[in-house]
Amino acid sequence: MPKIIEVKKNVLAKNDEIAARLRQTFAKAGVTVLNLVSSPGAGKTALLVKTLTDLKERFRMGVIEGDQRTANDAERIAATGAPVVQINTLSACHLDASMVETALPEVDLHGLDFLFIENVGNLVCPAGYDLGEAMKVVVMSTTEGEDKPVKYPKMFRVSSAVVLTKTDLLPHLDFDADAAMACARSVNPALVPFRLSVKSGEGLAQWYDWLAALRR
């Protein structure tokens, strides 16, 4: 009978080996790498577009964009003037370290302060794959359930920050932001929390201050 768990361990071991090599490359270049993860439609791309637009005079930023198909989000990123590389995973539900390593020749790491990796929208598979990033940032929105963190605990457990987006919609939704953050903290008390709206601008200053602190 095949030992499926052994195969899984071997696959992840190879990924971790490449991720360790990537982490050394990023450190040598002096670039801070953040892996943005979420379910589809949570607002990762909108947050990135706003961040790239508002901070372009303060930081040099680039993006590796992950989607199964299309370059739609990469085109939105490119419109800000930031360099972007598209990875289409086709049937794969996440980015892995080998994909990122393959894309790196297209990225001028030494010309960047931040490299954002926007992962494929999925709260399950990306949780298990190290991409050599400094940290994962998990994004959830007010249009999702408050209990997302306890339904998908591994993603929140391996992340360093949680961003609740679309707070401008709260008056129109039956969503308890405090309950959502309590769920996140119950899974990972160390999560740095943010509540923000790209549309209204609420909370963006705190997000930007946190990013700036990562470069000090």
C-alpha cells in the first residue's frame, strides 16, 4: 500500500529547500518579502494597488502575481507603475517556492525595498507552502463570515498579520468585526490586526506605518 504521507513529506521538503535558498537571496538583496494570502475576492489586489499608489514615493515596490489563469490582476498592478511578474499556476491552487524561483530572473531584487507576492486565492493550500517570504499576511473581508479564522486555522496560525478589508461596508452588512478579530486571536494571539477600507481610506495609515516599521 503506498505511503501517501511519505510522498507529501518529500514534496514539502523539496519546497522548503528551495524556500530556504530564496530566503537567503532576499536577505542578500535587502528586500522585505510579504506573501499575501486570502480567499478569492477578499481584496488583496485592491489593497496592493492602493498601497503601491500611496507609497510609491517612499518605497521601491514590486509584485509577483499568482493566479490560475489570466493577467487581469497583474494589469491592475502594472497600472500603478510598479514592476510585476505574472505566474499562472493553471490547475494548481497555490504558488510554491519553485514557481517563485523561476520568476525571479524577471525581478530586480536589488532595486526593491518590498516584494509583495500575491498568492492564489485560497485559504487552504497556500498555508503549507513556504515561499521564502519574511512573513505571510492573511486578508479577510467583511463580506465573509466572522468564523473564517477558526474554519481555516492553519492559514491564520502561520501568518504574522491579519487585515480585515472593506470596513466601509460594515453599516450595510450583518458582520461583527470584533467577533472576527476575536476568532483570529483565538487561533493566533500574536497576529498583528488591521481593519481598513481601500475605498474610504479608513485604517490605511496604520497599515502603512506597519510596513514602514518593517524597513527600519
